[in-house]
Amino acid sequence: MAEPGRIPVPLRLCRGCRRFVRIENEACDFCGADLAALEAAHAGDVAALHAAMDALRAAMAAHAAPLPEREGSGVGES
Amino acid sequence: MNVERADFRLPVRYSGLDDILKRVPVSVVWEITLACDLACQHCGSRAGRRRRDELSTAEALDLVGQIAELGARSVGLIGGEAYLRKDWLQIVAAVRAAGMECDLQTGGRNLTADRVAAAAAAGLNAVGISIDGIGATHDRLRGVPGSFELALAAMHNVRDAGLEVGVNTQINARTLHELPELMGIIIAAGCRNWQLAITTAMGNAADHPDMLLQPWQMMDVLPLLADLAVRGREQGLFLQPASNIGYFGPHESRLRNVMDEEIHFHGCNAGDTVMGIEADGTIKSCPGLPSPYAGGNIRDRRLRDIWENAEPMAFNRRRTVDDLWGYCRTCYYAETCLAGCTWTAHALMGRAGNNPMCHHRALDFESRGLRERLVKVKDAEGRSFDHGEFEIVVEPVPACHG
């Protein structure tokens, strides 16, 4: 059987300065930021953006739905 | 923050952890002939004439089967110029029949509509066309007047045949400032995959040190490419940095983001998930590496035997920080990066393990008011995949640098 390849040593991303740092770090070696706090903030931002996108999609779907018929109404009614 | 991600299909030549553990040569790059219809100033293999003893059709088709047996998913045909080999369509068809993807990397000079149509009929999946700069810049680098327009025409021929068309571009002193405008041109021509690599000091390029980038220019290259990657993605273009572009610094995530911001460079893949084959059957762990890295010849040994047992194929997977030297030995990223692209490091320094073409390294030197400059101290010998040697001079950043 072939000798296995070299397993890459992974790093983690500092959401503050965007540098990659050692995966076991709690603070960024380049900017000093709290990595876990930045990660939590990022997760919150992503969740909020997803929620906004879902709301937008729902609103667009509702706008595209056919309008219910009303008595006396017609095209061009102002 | 980018949450809306374009729907990009990852090329099959991208490898995962399972491929690494099993050492599957996911991506095989095969120089099927060294004959060429261009005369590129930066050609690492010094292509032009056929090699003395190129594989016969029977040998080549047998090799296709051996490649498939190892689990390869993608075979990239290169040269020289692959279509100059009379049996190239048979090779394409055999690769496809064996269940692997087949793409062509070409200078495009004579990639006519008929030629593309025949290749599509044989099963070719995609074509990457080399375009280095715009107009006269490209023509000079490729050594043939009019070759830029021919390359664009080849792109259109590929698109018209319904194949995927990508572009490969060399980044050097002559092309760097043209990259933004070039991106617009290739997007308009239908390109969706743009692979960029720094010109390596090998072969013909080693004879033109003025063409090569300096280490301190990584301060310009990386921010530019990260910006182009974002702008390109907005226009449906996937910018793929080669393994000799990097490393780390604040732009790494933007540059290497393949649907995941946390992807980063993880070291050379040579001999783990990448294999190179020369036209005479020589097997290497990477297509660009020089002859000391050759593991054997398929006329003498089976491909599996070379891949699994040949000592020169093992250098990368056994490499540790102890094999590094110079700046790379004590770098913050030493354990992950292991001096980046072996090909680049060896071509410049005469051996692997210390790679000055690095953004993190350039930033570190700049923070101390310094920069590294390469000075050529030895010429290349004039053989295919040869190289000279450079020394690194550490100097203060000039007052007007930038």
C-alpha cells in the first residue's frame, strides 16, 4: 500500500486582521484580537444576513403571487 | 462579508484529505510532446523540438491505463504544444474512455475551429489557453507576432465548440501591470477560469532575469490578485492562484476562497496528489520540477511502482521543518507552508526549502524597513527544465520604493 501523503497542518482565520494563525490560539498573534469573540460576532452577522435574505425572498414571492379578484375592479384602475 | 456565493463547480483536479491520505494522483499533467509552434521566452522546458525518444502511440495508450489504475481524475495534456503530436486525439479519447477528465493547455497558435471540433468529438472537456499580457506584450513573450490575436481566436473556437475555456497567465515584470485590463478581455471572450502563476526562473526564463519578479514585488502582486479575485467572481470568473503564489498575509483568504473563507495554502502537493509526465516517459512528482526529482521511466518500471516506491517521489511527504533553511526555517508558517512551491524555490536557490517569493515574508522584511532582492549568480546550462542560481540580498527599502 502506498505511503500516505503529508497531512497539511491547518490554521484558523482571524476575523479581525484576516491573517491565518495557529489553530490552538485564543488570541491572534498578529493583531492580538480575541479569536473566539470575533468568530461569534461573525456567526451572528452571517445569521442576520441569512435572515434578511430569507425575508427578502418571502417578500418577493408574495409580490409575485396573483392578486385576489375584487368586485368592480379592472385593469388600469388608479 | 460575502454570503451570496457564486455557483462555481470545483474542478475535479481539486483534491481532498482522503486523496492525500491515499496518495491519489488526482491531477496528472502530461507533456505528450516537446514539439512547439511558439518560442516563449519563459518556457521552462525550452520546448521547440521533440524530445529524442518520445513515447510511441502504443506506449502512450498503455500509460493512460496505468494512470487510471492509480485513481487519477484529471489528465492535463501539455507540451510543447500537445496538438502537434499526430496521435493526440487518440490519447484524448483513451483518457476519456478510462473515465478521467481530459483538458488541454495550449498556446493556441494553431488551435483552429476544425482542430477544436475534432478534440471535442474525441471527448476533450476543457481548454486552457496561455495568454501572457495584451497584444505586443504577449507576442514578444510568446515569440510569435500575432500570437495574441490567435490565442483570442482559439478561445472563441473553444467556446463555439461548446467546451469550457480557461486562461493561464504568467505574472512577470512585463505582464504584471496589464493584469486588470487582461481580466476584462478574457471575461469578454468567455473565460470562467483564470489560472495565474509567477514566472519561474527555469529554462528560457532563467536566461532572462530582467523578466522575473523580485520578492518585494509580492507586496504589489498579492493585493492586486486578491482584488481581481473578488471583482472577477462578481463577473463569473474563478481566479485560481497557482501554488507558487502566496503566502498568507492579509489577502490569503480572499485569494484562496473557494466557497470557504478559511481555505489557505497548505504546502506543496508534489508527489501526493499531483504527478508530472515528460514526453519520453519520465515520471516526476510535479510537471515543473527538474530532473533530480524524476522518479523513473515507464519504459523501465510500472507507473504504480514509480509512484509508490521511487525515492525521488517521496521528498515532499517526508519533508519537515528540519528540511527548511534560511528565512523559511524559522517562519511563523513553517510547519504549514514548508517553503511553498518546491519548483520555485529550487529554480531560484538551487535547492528546495527556502522560498523568497512570499507575501508574508516580504511584509515581515518591510516592517523592519528591509526588502529582499534576487541577484543571479549562475547561468542555466541550456537544457530542458534547467535553472541557474540566485543569491538573496537583504537591503533597506529605498526611499522611493512602491
